Amino acid sequence: MVNPLGWVVLVLGVLAGAVATVAHWRELAVIAAACGLLLVVALPFLVGRTRVRVDLTPEPERVLAGESVAVGVDVTNLAGRRLLPTVLELPVGEARHRYGIPMLAPVGNPGAEHEESFTIRTERRGVIAVGPATTRRGDPLSIFSRDVTWTGVREVLVRPPMVPLETLGAGLLRDLEGVTTEAVSPSDLAFHALREYVPGDDLRHVHWRSSAKASSRGTGDTQLLVRQYLDTRRSHALIVVDDAAASWADGDDFETAMSVAASIAVRAVLDGFETSFVCGAHAASGQGESGGNRSLDAICRAELRPAADDTGLVAAARRAARVAPDTSLLFLVSGSGTGYDQFQRAAASYAPEVRRYAIRVDRTGTSRVIEAAGLPVLSLATKDDLPGLLRWSVR
């Protein structure tokens, strides 16, 4: 590529040569010749291939906001000849790091490697892109340069600050297979009671011993008793965050919501829940620690979007109902611009047996809990009030 100085030299040489030809001005002819000589002398510095291996190692790749990330850059010469001094350029977020790589020995010899390291200081939630690493060869005056990209982009995921929460039991009792609900089922895993047989019942669920006892105590008529079960539902915590910019007073309220979502996700993983998170186009679901990490990664990537048909709490809740149809515990999170009617419309996308909670982030208000048409609404002024409000609500 031609650098800015190279364009200046090229344009100056062409103009000086043109004027010198027309006006027969010897001094301008000398300037034109000098510019041409500079361009010719700079070209040999681009000859030859650069063969190196560049390794980027950010450690760790997932951190909490406020923590630091150490990034190592290892450059190894893969050519059978010495590598002339070059410049390594590495974008980090919106900044660019430049390092001077000294002359490296041929591959397999001492001095064929060069290491650099630096620290990334994180301030808030988000994704920091590290790379791609690029080497730049050129002449000493930087008239021409030759850039070669050696790595892809590595991402550092910065999670929001979180608060510890108590268990999210929400009144559900766990067994080995799932969580029992109050809905009675003719076929499941949690045995509930016996009832009389009615035509159409599956004979596999007849309790023959009890049926024999009931028949022997009766009038002689055969009386069949069948097992009755309680529906089981695996514990599944779903967190839905409003992605419409109009729903939030400012970006700080949205960041508080991300802290709330991350805190609930971590608590759900500790409780053994399957965890899902939905915010606009970003969604994640899974069980155990891997599922929790996927949800936290999606929280790092979530962002506000302008108002549209596919943004807002109601649209996100409907999308989340498809992502996690077996939800047992639902958290709807939005800002001060969201009315109670929108929380109700969002909650209506789920079955009545799903335990539902609405969290309304408003830093200018006071933290309190109210109930609107059977839906607990937690007004949250600061993330530190979340444990107390949930402790009161989930009991």
C-alpha cells in the first residue's frame, strides 16, 4: 500500500515534472527527479516474503468488569533466513498497539522468537476484540508498506458486576427427574394417588394388587384402580431483558439490568436449574455450568436497539417462549419506560403454572415490591437491593 507520505511524494514529483517541462524551470526538474528517486529507492524494501507465526493468548478470556486481562503476543520466524526488523500492529477494542519486532534469527535457531505482553483493563460489560495481528514492512521513510494479517480476532468477554442471591426455589420441590407441579397427569414419574378405572385408561397403569384388595372387600364386582401422577417439570429459569432503547431512562439502567440478569443466571446454575437468557437477537440456553456460561456470554453481547416491531419486552418474551418452552421460573426485566400492562402482556405468553416475576429498573425511584394482577413487580433502584427483594418475593 502507498502511505500518505508516499502519495505526497508522488503528487509532488508529477506536478514538479509537469511544470518543469512547460516552464523549463531547472529547480523543479531537480525536485521531480528527487521524488522519483525516493520512490525507486523505497521499492526494494518490499521485496521478499515475511513468514512468521503470531500467537495471541488472552488470559483469562472471561472476566468481571473491573478486572484485568493479560495478553501475550509470541512472534516466531518460520523462514530459513533472518527476518528484518518489522512492526507488529494489534487492534485492542478501539485502540491500536504497535510493537517494534527486532531482527529474528532463522527458524530453529536461538533468537527466532520474540515475545510481547500487555494488560487490558476492563471497565464495563461488553466484548473486547483483540486482533487481528498484522505485520508491516516498509522503507525507513514509510513511503510504501506491505501489511500481512497473521491471526484472527480473539474476544475477551467482560461480564457485568453481580450480587450473590439466595436459592430460587420458588416453592417448587425437586425430585430425581424434575420438579412436580400441581397438575395431575395419567402418565408421568411422580406417583400421586389411586383412582377408579374409567374406559380409555391405559391398562399399564392399573395397580393390580390394590385392585384385588378393593374387589375382595366389595360386593364381588371387579373394581380396577389406576395410578394417578403429578406432572413433572424440570427446573428451568428464563431471563428476558427488554432490548428497546425507549424502555430505558439511560444506558446505566440497562447495565444494571445486565447485572441483575447475570446474578440470576449464576444463582440458577447453582440451584441446578436449566438456564436461558433472551435479549433481542441474543439468546442462549443450556443446562449446568456450560449452559450458564452460554447465558453469561449472551449477556456480555446484549445491546440496546432502536424501537422496531421486533424489539421490546413483549416481542422478546414471545421469542423466549419458543426458545424455552419448558420454562418453570420466568424473570421479565425492563426499565422505567415500561408500563405494568406491558409486563402483563409479556407474561401472558407463558402457561399459568409458570412462576413469573417482573423487575423494573429505575435508579431515580425507590426499591419496593408490588403485585399487579397476580404478577409480582420488583422496582429496583440499585442492583444491591435485588437479594432482599427476591428473598421477600420468592417465598
